[in-house]
Amino acid sequence: MSSRPYRVEEGTVRIYRLFDVADAVDLARAESLVAASASRFRLENPRTRTAIEIPQPPVHLRLGARALRLRSGERASEARANVSATGVVSVLFEVPIPPGTSLEDLLPLSEELLDVPTPEIDALARRESEELARALRAALEKPHSWEGLETYTVFFVRAFDRRVTGRELLADAPLAPLLLGERDSPPLSSAERVDVLKHHFSYLETDLAVVDWNSAFVYEPAGPTDVPDLLELATAHLLELRYYDALLDRELARIYDEVEALGAPRILTRRYGRLLRQTAALLLELSEMVERVENAVKIVGDFYLARFYQAAVRRFRLPDWQQSVLRKQRLLSDVNRLLSDMADTRRGEVLELTVIALITWEILYAFFRR
């Protein structure tokens, strides 16, 4: 292993906080509401754009300079935000890495961001997202407030103090501790280190991306931010699935409680009909959500970054979250079908009683007429 530290000459720490603020966003209207500071999200590499299609590019806004409060003190950052059609607001704080900083020197900052809570950063980012939501309220469909959020941190390096390769960084640099926020003794086990570093990707010999669950290290001498941008899109996808997973948990519990409280359906009650309408509306909303999320990013080619995005999706366990949402959607569909069957049974009972009443009336009428 090399004893010479890897010193960053140009780089930033990209701190993401993502919030779900609405069911959907009319992006054209949102862009018109903040036209002075808005543009559309765009991947930089032309080859990436031919392999990854974003039908509705998020609205991108520059928010200006922000001071981040950390345990080690305040750090200057440049704040930006992306507003997606799925209702996710992603707030990015970009902290410059002072030239000459070694990767070992970044370990305390990594620990602050990844190994301990960051309530001040979370609160600041939430305020930014809430202010954006208020400014864009006319463009939001069913705005809401949810306590959940997603966090992600990218250590993005454009240049070191010397030419290095991705293979050298994997072998010699403290990438696993950096991505886990671990700097305590004893060091990480070899098994843990291997598990973190096995999710690495390179297109050229001189670039590298190592992706973990909550952080990534990206070395991109060419400069484009496509890799961090794709990780942001995948994180937004994850947040949306988490939101609807939590929503389904709440709605299923509420519906079960209401059905239990109602007991057996009574002939004249209308509450089962109301529940039936609610479950049908929720099923429609879920179908729209699944379509929006699936169409947010389309893979239309096999370029390296398209394969990278698909690998990141698997690393974030998005298929597992999607299966969880779909399983609960099927449960909701079963409940909807049960309520529909109950409503049909009630209507059948009413019809049978009506027929019996009419027959009884005809018999009594004929009897008393004689």
C-alpha cells in the first residue's frame, strides 16, 4: 500500500436531503413560477443522454450560499434544488474541499455526516423544501407534509495532486472508512471493506465510482456530474417508494379498523360504500404513482452510465421496496374486492326483501279485497 496520501486539488462534498411534498408537480407551471432562477435538469454527457431518457426533467434552481452547522463548526456551501414531477424536492448543499486536503483529512467530516445525526442540516433542508413548496403551490397536485426524508452524500473529486487510477484508489485509499463514516480503532474488518468496495464502477482507467447505501465516492477527472446526478435520481425514486409504502401501511390499518368497527354489513348502512370509494380512489392513485415512478427514468441504451444507474438501483434495494408497495397494493385490491362483494350482497338482500314485500302485499291485498 502507498504511504503517500491522496490529496484533493479540486472537489466537493455533495450533501443531499430529499423530501416528498406532493403527489405530483406540473413542471411547466413550476418553472414559470420561479423563472428567474430556474432551468431544467440535464445530464452533461451526450452519450449518457442517448442511453438514459428523462421524459420530464426536474426543475433545477440555484438557492445561493448557505452556512451548514456541524459539530466541527460552520461550513460554507452552495445550495441548489431539483423539483421532480413525482413530487420530490431534492436539496443539495455543495461544500468545497480545500485544495491539498487528503482523503484521510475528510474522515472527520465523513463521520459527522454519516455516523451521527445531522439535525441542523436536516432542518435547514426541510425549511428550503417547504419554502419551495409554498412558492410552487399552484403547480403542486395534492401537496402534503411527510416527516420522512432521504439522505445521501457524495465525495466528488475532479483532480488529485497527481495522476492516479481507479485501481490505485481501490487498493490504497481509505475509501471504505470514508463511505461509512468510520475512523475509530480497531479498523474495519476486511469482509466489511470488501463488501463496500465491491460496488465500484469505472469507464476509463482514470475514473472511479464506489457506491454504498448512503454515500458514494466519485473520481471524475473529466468533470461532468452525471454520476452524482444519477445517484440523486435513484435516491428520489427510493424516497417515493418509501412514501407510498408508509401511506399504504397507514391506509390499510385505518381501513381494517373501520371494517372491524362496522362489523357485519347492515342493510341501510352507507359506510361500506364510502370505504369502497376510498379504496378505489387510493388504488387509482397508486397506479398513477407506479406509472410516474417507472417513467421517471427510462433506460434506452447500454452505455456505461446506463448500466451504472441500473446497478445503483439494485444497490439501493429499489426492487425490494417496489415489491413491498406492490404487495400492499394487492392487499388493498383484495380489501376493495371484499367491500365490493359486501356491497353486492347488501344490494341482493335489499332486492330479495323488496320482492318478498311485494309478494306479501299482493297476497294480503287479494285476501282483504275478497
